[in-house]
Amino acid sequence: MPNTSASWIVADWPAPAVVQAGCSTRLGGVSIGPYGSFNLAQHVNDDPLAVSRNRERLIKQQSLPSEPLWLNQVHGCEVFNATQQRQPPPRADASISIQVGVVCAVLSADCLPVLITDRRGSCVAAVHAGWRGLLAGVISATVKQLPASPADLLVWLGPAIGPTAFEVGVEVQRGFIQRHPAYAKVFVAQAPQHWWMDLYAAARLELQQLGVNSVYGGKYCTYRDSHYFYSYRREAITGRMASLIWLAA
């Protein structure tokens, strides 16, 4: 796996040096059983002490300037503005910041993490985009709140379930096509009333429609790669990786 240590994938994109971004893997922590070993989520019934130790390890290993802004993700399109508020809301699937030292974070184990900055390194955002969030417009809601032109934005798509592993029903396929006919191309018929969905392609399409053309990443499949990644679709009871982005001093 290129551009990674055992426990951390560095975002591979031409972001300014002030922008730090990447994603954890499932390796390098202290959790055991189905959460082995670097689970960073408190809501999946893992030992809370193990999760706390993993989070402390993440902060130390990545030299984070502050505790990540952990959100209560609900597969919606609420965006938390960390510049305007000090405490995270109970429900949000994206966060944005223009302040140095604020670590925006999302947790995932198949859903698509989307990290965003601009060419000047003046703002950052982290987005949790499963199919429900994509259909609800979570990426659009985030981009519209950033203080930068869409043409100036850079996007990195973190590890998610791949296009030949994510099977959805016809209701999902129809929902996206009703939103815009162009989404038809992100689905491939797999069986009657069942489709493979390409989350990466769906995100790229939405970004393109917003005027964001500098999009990177999208190389992994959390379902197929059980060594590096948790996958809810593969295991159900499992941990979560964290995708982080922040402005360094």
C-alpha cells in the first residue's frame, strides 16, 4: 500500500504544506476481537478504555495540535462550523474550520470520507458520505459553507467500499437518478433489482456538478482489504477508521 505506514495513510494530493490530512488504518492499536486493533469509535461497543488509548495514540503519532472534533454521525447532511462553535453538535456528518489547530474528523468503515481544502490552505473540511449522505447532499452542503471558490478547492477521497463490493437495491439507484439522470453511470446491474454502486464515482460527479475539478484519492476498497481496513458490510461488528484534516501552525 503506497504512501502509508502500518497505521496511517497520508493524503496523496497537492495540498499546501500547511494542510495536514490522512486516514488511519485498522492496524497499530490496542483493541481486541472484532475491533482489533486501532478502533477509534466509541459507539460500536468496544472497550471504552481501549478506544481512549487508541485516540491518545493517534494524537501522539500524528502530532495532532488538539483532540479531533469527533461528531455524532447520522448519515445526514448537517455541517458543523468549528469556527463559530466550540462544542460539537449531537448530530452532524461534516465539519469545517478556518482556524489553525482545529482537527476536523470523520469516522468510517465503508462509507466515504471526503477531505477538502483550498489551494491557499485557508480552510479545511471533513465529510462523512455514505450513500444516504450523498443522496441528501452532504458534500454540496459542505462546499457551499466553505469560504473559497469551488474552482479553488482540492478534494481527497479516503478509503471506502469499492465499486464491485457495494450492492444496493433498486430504490437507492432510483433515488439517485431522480436527483440527477447523470447518476445512472455510477450503477452497474448486478442481479434483478440489485446494483453495484460506485461511491467514489458518485462523489466525483457531485463535485464536478459543483465546479470542483481537482479530486484525488479513491484508490482503496475497505471491503476487499481486510488487513488494513474495517468494513461494516463485511463484518457488521467492527471498528472505525478516522479521516482527519487540519491547518498546522
